[in-house]
Amino acid sequence: MAGGTGMKPALADPGYCRACLAPLEPGLDACPACGSHKLLRHRELNTLSIAHIDCDAFFAAIEKRDNPELEDKPVIVGGGQRGVVSTCCYIARLYGVHSAMPMFKALKACPDAVVIKPVHGKYAAEGYRIREMMKDITPLVEPLSIDEAFLDLTGTTRLHGAPPALTLLRLQRRIRETVGITVSVGLSFNKFLAKTASDLDKPHGFAVIGEAEAMDFLGPRPVRAIYGVGPAFAAKLERDGIRTLADIRRHGDRDMARRYGEMGYHLARLARGEDTRKVKPERERKSVSCETTFNADYDDREILEKQLWRLCVRVSDQMKAKGISGLVVTLKLKASDFKTRTRRRTLKEPSQLADTLFRVGRELLSPEIDGTRYRLIGIGFSSLQDAVGDSGDLLDPGALRRATAERAMDRAREKYGGDAVVKGIGFRSKRKE
């Protein structure tokens, strides 16, 4: 193991300098090329090829990159007293703040935090940019979210003139130099252990878990360390006396399957470091959507439509960044009693425009404004496909003009910032009706 795992690799193990990427000769504890002691060594370093790459505090890192004054401040990306933390920087995490934490709890833990509302179009564009860099080194890239992915570099040594570990170090440096954020890398012989490794040495880390040490490493880890074991299931396992992966092994496959079904058998295999899943190239995304939870419950049309417009812009930004269009519009509403209403409409032709999404969404919303007070609203596109131009509804004589105007507004937002222009479009759309 290497990269912040607590087990010091031997000086005879193959390695590279993390600072200058120079290969290391056996027996050296510093880089002969640059003098750095930040080294990556592991006995199996040049034979492993399954990686997991995770952007470090992605949304917050992008905001700090764009505003250097935030560098030494705790930053929370999220919004609303009844909303949740989307991402927080590592400084905020020192106060106990974490993703998915309710905002009121986050601000209680870190009252001096700088809170920034997420700009999803910007994050989507940078996530796509990083993913294209991943695809430059291997076609086998399987995204898990906007900021993390699995990579399979098997057979790429001849192509890049370097083993996968060095290729990944080069990619890590390229992302930092061109995008301006850091990523952490986990390298192993399967997906489960690669993802486990990427969490061991953050931020800007590189950790390795080899086959020879996997069993010893996994044994004392808690059951919650396995992705998919949530708090409720972990509590049940612990009540049954199963607290670590070594405990799972002691029960064996048959007993775990008898107790917990297919999930139990799955846990038994992972507890031994067994994972035969392949890295599958980018999976088809079924939908792009955004939602927001209000600070109070609302039944007012103007307030709901204003929030709907903002969500439509966020969805549209993501669609445009990915170069995709959607044929189905879905509106989601959650009432004050937590009952959810979902309404859908199929368009005459695919779209990625905020204008189209907003107009259809508003039509779906109108009959739902019946005195019910809502705590959440969401909107999205589904039935996605590659974008091939977008004129809106061809039966609407103003659709092409509005589409052209929206593209111009997009360019203006990129150049001058988003808020004023976004509000202008929203108010204009309302006046035109």
C-alpha cells in the first residue's frame, strides 16, 4: 500500500517522484532529480491498472480557483436554510461540515463559512473537460458522477510509453495545471479497491492497494467502508455483531447470503477484495434535472415560477455543456405534507433551451397551483440524445427568435457573469406571455 495508508513502502519498491515524476532507483528516500521527499512507491506499482479518480471538493475547488480571496476561508457550496450542503472545502470539513448536511447545521458548526450558491453549468463544463482528459489516456472511462470516474488502463503501457501509474501521475498533474484543481487517485486491481484507495490520501493524493496486502488491509475496516452500506444497514449489521470486514469473512458466504440475501453474498466477496465488475465506458444518462427546497412552503405562482426559471437555466447549462437535448420535460413538486406530484410532457422535437423547458414547465405547473403549499420544486429533461440544433417549438413563431436570444445571453453570461442576465431572461419570459 502507498499514499497515506499508514504502511511505509520499502525503498526497494519501484516508484516515482510525485513532484517531478522522475522514476526512482531502489534504495533512495529522496528524488535525485529534484530532491523532493514526496514519493510514490509500491511493490506492485507498475502492474496495477484499475483506477478511480475523484476531484477534491469539486464545486468548492472551482469557486476557490475563480476567486483567490477564498483560498484560506471555509467555503460551503449550497443554499437555503432548508437546503443541504452540495460540497464544502477541506477547511470547512475541519469544523465538521460535510456533503448532504442540512445548511442550518452546517452554518451552526461553521458560522464564518462563505456560502456560495451552486453554478451547475460551470461545474458541468469543467467536469466534462476533465473527463475528456481521462479519455485521452484510455477509452475505458466509467463516470460515477460529475466529479469522479473509474478508468481501466490495462494494455496502455505501450501506447503511452509508461505503466498506468506514471500515466495517471501525468494526468493528475495535467488536470492541476490546466483546470486549476486537484484530484485524488486510487490504483488497484479492481474497482472496489481502486475507489477505496482514492479516499485514503486526500486531497491531491495517490494511493495504491495491491493484491498481496488487500486481505490484511480490508480486515479491520468497518462495514460502512463498503459503498452501498448505508447507516441503517450498517446499524443492523452491527446489532448482529458484524462490525468489520473480518467479521463478515468469519460468517462466510453461505451464512451472509442466508441472513441478508444477495447483498450479504456481495459483502462477503468484497470483504475478501473480490470484485469482477468491468470498467464500462460512459453509461447513457437517462435524465438531467435540478430541484430546490424552499426556506418556507409556498403556493404563490410568482414565487414558484421564479424558482422554476432558475432551475431551468441550471438544467439548460448542463445540457449545453454536454452537447445533448431532451425530448421529455418532467416537473416535480413536493407538498408541505411531503407528498410528491410528478407531471410530464413530450416535446415535438428535442430541446436543450431554458426557454423551452421553462415554458413547458410553467404549463405543467399551472394546474397544480390550487392552494397547495409546496416545499420543493424540480424540473428536468429526459429521453436524451445528441444535440443537432434547437429552434424550440416550430409552431411558435417566436421560438427561433427566443432561441437565438438565449444563445446570445449564454455568451454574455460567460463573459460578464450570470446573475443579472439570468434574471433579465426570466422577467422577459414572464412579460412576453
